[in-house]
Amino acid sequence: MKITEIRLGMLRVPLKTPFKTALRTVEAVEDIVVAIHTDTGHVGYGEAAATAVITGDTHGSIIEAIDRVIAPRLVGQDIANLNHITRLIQTSLERNTSAKAAVEIAVYDLWGQLYEAPLYRMLGGGDPVVTTDITISVDYIDKMVADSISAVERGFESLKIKVGKDIGVDIERVKAIHAAVEGRALLRLDANQGWTAKQAVFAMHALEDAGVHLELLEQPVRAQDIAGLKYVTDRVHTPVMADESVFGPLEVIELIKQHAADIINIKLMKTGGISNAIRIADISALYGVECMIGCMIETSISVAAAVHLAVAKSDVITKVDLDGPSLCAYDPVDGGVTFSESEITIGDAPGLGIRAIRGYQPIVR
Ligand SMILES: C[C@H](N)C(=O)N[C@@H](CCC(=O)O)C(=O)O
Ligand SMILES: [Mg+2]
């Protein structure tokens, strides 16, 4: 099975409701779809999210990186040589992790199709059902409480509450949600870099003293502020998770050595795809550090790959934040992984199992 062509498209799927974090507000998924064609007629699919405030990637940079740099290296390559292909992708250019992720996801999809097995089995197998949390966007307190209650009524047992705005209001936001759903859902906080280290410690002590139990605190401080992340980790009881601070395996090793966080958030759009995500999971397992698997604003194309990985690495990926597809107004994929509120199920189809993607516009250059 040899690669003959890599085609790109633009996919737009509105969200059910605006997604709001300390970093940005988004109303729709607007992602680049990658379709890798082969001489056997098989097609592998991937997706790249242009999350410029986190990865630095834009639609333009993703298209350019794939079209001009990555694709020319891959045409003619045999999918059976998976490790060689992932090396070609990873060494093709610096950074550009979302472009690399989309291409790798499509290659792994084809690798599963080549051996006629669902991807998670190729990655080591596991129980093909996972449970995700759902994000509660940062907003007025009443709105966040109403969104939290609605999520619990829809069956979500874990809520990822976005904070990182005004510290005083953030504390009130979390107290109000805790009072509304106590005992019915686990609460995770994600400040998306919005606090200083001292503010984070103040907020967590205020919440801990008020009896608000939190499962974890994600990325309280700026991405580059590893000393600040460690300052918080050393001073609060709630486990601290690194998200924007760690992209690849080398950063994870450094973070673990410094004990700067308790948990690592793996996202394919940060790692550059599945090969480095596997490395991070394996490194974390060696050090006894738990991981979450997360996503950007993505549809069920790329999130499917993250689900397959989560299943195969469930020994170390103990937390799942793969709510992208649940936030979308509809699923543009025929086949693939089934996202039903908090429950995510992988079927028996080879690779990612995607039969077709509806409504994406080809990018012709
Ligand atoms: C969608 C997911 N639950 C999430 O919150 N992901 C990111 C932010 C993604 C984005 O801004 O596109 C995170 O910070 O964990
Ligand atoms: Mg985060």
C-alpha cells in the first residue's frame, strides 16, 4: 500500500454553543482535513486544528507545511514502513505540530486498514469504550451553574470548568458549581494560563479551605512559566496538570524531572501526532506519572485517533477530555468512532473506520 497523493480540505462545523476559555472564544470548528490516497484505493483521514494561541498553527501554516514540505516526502512511501514514515513527518520541519498530527493520524488510519484491524488493536488493544468529561465554558456564574447542571443531567460525571479570568470571580464560579452538582460530578479546573502562580495558590487554598474537592487543576500559569507551575504544584493539595507547558517527549521528561506538575495532558495537536503521544505515555508510565488525553476544538476525525490511543494506553492515560465531538452541532463523519454524550465507543472497522466525511471543501492550490 503506497501513498500516491495527499489532498487537503477545509471543514466547518458549528458548535452547539460558543466555547470560551481564558485564551479565546470559538463558535465553530474550522479545521483542515487531510486525505491520504494510496495505490490500493484506500484513503486515510486526518484533521488539523488551527489553535494559533496554543500551538502557533494557522490555516495558512498548516496548508503550507503539509502541501509544500511534508507531502512531497511521503508520496511513494509504503504504509508498511510506519516508523520510517513517522520519522519523515517528524523531521520534515520544526514545530508545526498540528500539520504533523493530521498527516500522522491519516497514516496510522491506513496502517490499521493495511492489516485490517481497528487502530487501537494495532497499538496494543484494550476495552474499546471510554468515558469523557465535558467542558463548561467560562461565563457569568449563573450561566456556568446552569450549564453544569444540564451536563450532569445529560450523564456527564466529570466537568472541566474553565476559569483563568478574574481570580475573585473564578473562586465564586467554582464554589457555585460545586454547590449545585456536589456528589454528582467530579470537578476539574482549567485556567488556560490565566493566573499567576501566587494567584493560583491563593485560589486553590481558598477552595480547599471551603471544602471544595477538585480532581485537578490544569495549566494555572503561562505556558513558559515552568518555575511558576512547580511553585503551584509544591504548594497545593489538588493535583496540578501541565497542558500548554508541554508539547513533546523531551519537555515531558524535563517537567517530570523537575516535579513541576503531577499530571500530563497529551494532545495530538501538541505532540505532532500519535508516535510522540505514545512516547509521552510510555515515559510517563515509566516515571509513574498519570496522563490525561485531551483535544482542541476538533471533530470526530482527529479525536477518533485520540480515543484509539486512550484505549491502548489506558494503564497510564487515566483521564479523558475528548469532548470536541460532543461540542459540535453535528458529526460530519460516516463510520468512525461513536460519540454519545459522555460515552465513546470504537467499532470493529479497520483503522479509524471512517467511511466518508460530509461537507468539507477541497483546497486546490
Ligand atoms: C476541548 C477541550 N475540552 C479543551 O478544553 N481543550 C483545550 C483548549 C482548546 C482550544 O482552545 O481549542 C484545553 O485547554 O484543554
Ligand atoms: Mg487545557
